[in-house]
Amino acid sequence: MAFSASLSSHIPFRANSTFSPKRNRTTKTTPLFRPPAAIPPLSTATTSVPDLSTLAVISGGSIAALAAVLSLTDPERRRRLQAEEVGGGDKEVVREYFNNSGFQRWKKIYGETDDVNRVQLDIRLGHTKTVENTLKMLTDEGSLKGVTVCDAGCGTGSLAIPLAKEGAIVSASDISAAMVAEARKKAEEQLAADNGGEAPVMPKFEVNDLESLNGKYDTVVCLDVLIHYPQSKADGMIAHLASLAEKRLILSFAPKTFYYDLLKRVGELFPGPSKATRAYLHAEADVERALQKVGWKIRKRGLITTQFYFARLVEAVPA
């Protein structure tokens, strides 16, 4: 994509321990900066973002009044109606959305077309930064040639394809058949074009949800997917993903804070004409506890922000 980002300028990684394997001294870390006011990708309907005048009200000190108004809304009712229409719960809503209107919308966001609005373009930038920083985390410790990687929730292949170019053996899956088909098409086009030297191994693409993934991999990566799971289910998903990984697990998620949670509720007041899937924020402490329960610890962590996107990115390893 046309965007590039320096790791240090966009995501301050903090290690829970020193990077040298010969030293075990642990250090208490604190955030290197306070995140700017940003609207995350809390809805798969990119029109569900309040206008600037609404944000001005928030920043002007009316948070308490806005919270009172939000307490009278019922976003769960809209969510229940969505689930009833597709005859299932969160998973069915997500599958239906990303196989239909959501696929068209996110294909544009993840692609290179100029046919995107300002919010979609900003979300593209945020997602691109997440992918770039993930690749840097993976390549910092050496070549990926021959390394097995599971890309859980691969979307249109924005991570799977660069991983294959780096020599990794990639298994990529997504709940959406439309997304998988697009990812496979892009991989065939882009990887074939890079065959000047040794041809990269084509990723193995399949339609699958997180719960159904199996096998063992050196690394498992799951980017921007946990937003579709409430914490009660996310704990199980994190445990399952960790069970597939031999050496490390990389996750990104929308962090839960009072301010971001309030902005999420604001977004739910502006659902727009399209139907969004449910969006769940996750406290970093909850994600860390879920990892600790299965014997893993966070080694690196950082925050990626743009105007309309933010995500926590963590790398976990066996404790």
C-alpha cells in the first residue's frame, strides 16, 4: 500500500523483560505517551462515526451530560434484531456481513482504490500500520524463511501475502468465503509477479472461524478480530489460539477505557444506512490474564493510533 510507518514513530513497544535472552531482570514499564483522542474501528459500518461537532461537545467537557443521554439508548436492541435476521448470534452476523455488504466495503478499505471517503482512508492507514508493525515484530528476530505462521482472520490477505514474500509458510483463514476468495486472488497475482528469483510458497487459504482452527505453528497472528468477541468468548479464543502456537502469539484488539467506551456508544447512535456487527472493547489487563491462565506472558506491547483507528498490539510467548 501507499502508506509507510516507522515502528518507533507510531507504536511505542514496551518489553516486559529485556530483549537479551541471557538476562531475566524484569522492569516495570509505563506508557510512553498518552494516546490522542481517536475514534477506533468500532463498527464495521464506516458511516457510524459522529460528526466533528459531536466530538467538539465531548472535548468541551460535556462528557457527563453525553453519558446520561447514552444511558437512555438501547444499542443491544439493534444488535438483537441483526442476529434474528440471520438466525444466529455474533458469529452468524459477522459471517453474513463480511460475505455481503461488509465485504464490498472492507475490500475497498484494505485495497488501493481511491474510491474511499476520509474515514475509510484513515482506517486503511491504521490497519496498514498494524500490519507493518506486526511484520517488523516478526522479522526483528531473523529470517522468516520456512517459519510456519497461522494468520487467523486473514481478511483480503494484507498480512498473509507479505509473510509469504518473506519466505514464511502461511496458513490463512477467515470466516468470510468472499474475503478468502479475494485474498487467494490477490496472492496469485502478487506472488506470481515476484517470481524473479525463488518463488515464494503460496499461502494455504481456507474458510474457517477461530474456534475451528487446528494444527501447530511457530507463530499465530490474529489482527483486528477480537473486536467481534465479548470478553467471555475472547478468553476462550485467546486460549485456543495460544494452543496452536509453539513460539509466539501476536494479537491486536481495541482497548477498553472509559473514554474509548464512551466514544463507542456515541458511534452506536449513528449506525448509518448499513448494518454493523457488534463491536467489543477489551481491557489490556483482561487479555493479559487470559494469556496467563494458559501459561503465556506478554513480551512486547504497543498502541497504534490514527484519527479514526486505534489498536493495542501485543506479542505473547510461553512463560
